[in-house]
Amino acid sequence: MLDSVIVCDDSRFARQQLIRSLPAGLSREILTASHGEEALQLLRQGHGELLFLDLNMPGIDGYQVLEAIRNEQLNTLVIVVSGDIQVQAHQRILSLGALAFLQKPLQQDQLLSTLRQCGVFNASMDHSAHVVSRPTEEKIGYEESLQEIVNIAMGQAARQLADLLNLFIHLPIPQVRLISTAQLQQKMGQWLEEEGNMVVSQGFIGSSISGECLIHFLQDDISRIAPLMGFDEEVGEDRQSLLIELSSMLSGTLLLGLSDLLGLRFSRSHPALVKPSESSLLNQEQPQQALSVSLAYTIPSQQIQCTLLLLFTDASLSPLQRRLSLIAE
């Protein structure tokens, strides 16, 4: 049995889910860290023979934690647990010294198999053993649960984009908040006020949950993306089909992953360009507010960024919250 294990993830939802999956005989103490610096502080104090590490976190991210562990020669074994399933991400964490990579959502059989392969747990250990210290579970709000689920689905979409372009995609931390109709209209106006900017919309509905996915491209980013997909930089009329194809892949993969994690199926409309004179699907319904999840896919090496805004109608909030509460239990 290990003396202590650290679970580092900015999501309380993810931390609790991982801790629930750990075998009781693994460690005498389980500690948590909500960001990279907190994990490093615990390691520098001599805690954490084993560290479960997320990659995408505010401040010091998982890659920087791995670099610090190597540079400071901190004595710990690291298993990365992340929704970022890009091949380059996997290769990078192994090159930085991580023992293994586990994909979110975490599967307990894969966790136990990995622990055995890393030599920190075996069948002879007493599964009924009690840890000396296990963090008290806190009630998780639906916003935190949704953020983590979108984070996982976002990683699946990024993997497809990375494979298509053969480039590493930097993933953000999704931001969840309620947004009014006026704020949404203002955002759309800002996105489309400059000539050449484009927004692609795709609606979805399923099990009383509906909304739309908006993807915003700046004109300069469109010019940079075009050569990566086999188009000339001056793509002209072809840029509409280019962006619709790219948006369909991003929003379609995101919505498919999200529906799988929620345990339902979304019917999706065909993606279409939003014109300045037109309203988005949510505006047409005139809701008082919507639940928004915003994120930006960035390709650092090409200075490309596209912003994605996932919107749920006001009427979707109650059924969505019920779904998320069941997952969090």
C-alpha cells in the first residue's frame, strides 16, 4: 500500500469520480489538488508517491507539472488522466516522464489494469482496507458537471481536427454561464461586424434538450486554415464549403460525444452560415436566457483560433440539470 496519492484536476467533478474509482487498498491517504501549483507544493512537501494528473488546467497545466517534476527530480509516479486524446498529447506526456495515459471518462477496469502495469497495485492487496484519509465529497453543481462533460467531448473533437490537419490543437477550459438574449445578440453582432468574419450554426434536439452550436472564424484565420485543408489562401466562394465542412466535423463530434456522455441522442440540423441580417436559432425562439458553454480551439504553430459557443435553450435547463445530477451521483 502506498502512503499517499494525489489527484490533481481543476474539476471537482473529475476529482470525485476518479477517487470513487480508486481501490481501497491502494493508499493510506488520498490528497487533492485543484491546479498544478497546488500539486507541486504537495510533492515538494514529500506527499504523493503516485500522482493522477489532468492536462488542461488554469495556471500551471499538466505539461508544466511534468516538466517541473523532471527538472526538480521530485519523487513520484505520474499517471495522466485527460480528455485530450490527441496522439501528440499522448506522445508528449510520455516523453516528459509520465508512466501512462488514461482517457476520460475513466473506466475502472482500465484504471486497475494500469495500476497493475505500473506496479503499484496487485490482486493480493486487501480490497477491504481502509484509507486513513479520504477527501469528503462535496455536492457538485450542474455547471461544474457540464463543464467537465463538455471538456471530454471537446477533446474528442480536437482529436479529429488534429488528425485532419496533422497539427497539435491547444484545448481551453470551457466556460459555463447563463447568457441573456440581449447578450447573445450583442455577441453575434460583434462576431459579424467585420467583413470576412463568418459564423456557422448547427441546431440540435433530443430528450427535451435543445439548442445550437455556433462556431466563429476570423477572416485571417480562414486564410490560414485554407492551405491546411488543401485550398488556396484566396479561397473565395469555396471558403463557405470549407468552413461548413470544418464546422460540421467540430460541432458534430462535440455533440455526439456530449450526447453519449449524457446518455441520449441528439438530432442535428445541417450546419449553415449565419448572416448579419439573420437571427440564430435561439434568437428566433426568443428565450429570456440560455445556458452557454464557450471555448476556443487554438493551433499555436499556425496562429489559428476558432471560437465555439454551445447554447442550450431556457426550456432545456431543467432536463439537462436532471441528467447531470444522475451522472454526478
